[in-house]
Amino acid sequence: MEEGEKRLKQEDCSEDVLGSGILTLTNKRLAFDKTRARMMDFSKHMGDTILDITLDNVTKTWKEGLLMKKVCFIVKTDDGEKIYKFGVFNTKSWLKSIDEAVANYKN
């Protein structure tokens, strides 16, 4: 993490395309780190950071789903806009935290 960066929320979750990993929200960015799990010894290992988005690139947030609830957001990238959908435990809390972090973001 950078200087002055604070972790606001973190959860082990899954994204529709990226698979399982850990979603982290800080006061400056959203990051997703891929994880690998082993059933033999019930261990989980951190992998590469495959998503690292500054909060000024988040253009829209929402939640969806009835049984499989997800927090979703659209981000601006060099290749255009991309949609990410994460299956987190408390979508309402995540949505509120992301919206507040985006509103309070200072570069």
C-alpha cells in the first residue's frame, strides 16, 4: 500500500470472470488478488494482484441478484469500460463503502 493509504474493507470472494480471490477497498483504490487453495491441507495462498483500480476510474456502482448477490461496478480502462461483479457477503455494506470512498477520493 502507498503512503497515506488505508484499508477500508477486505473480503475473500469470487468474481464472475476472474475467479476466486480477495477484494480490497482502500481510500485510494480497489484491488483484487488472486488466491489458490489446496484441499489437502486447507491452505490458501495469495497470488498476483490482477485488478488495481484507482477510485477516480470507478464510474458506476450497483448491486444485483436474489440468491447469488453481487456488488458490481464499471471502471474506465485504456481498452474502454469494463464491468466487474463480485460475490461478497454483504452487498449493501460494500456498495455503501465503495460509494463513500469514491466520493471522498482525493488524488
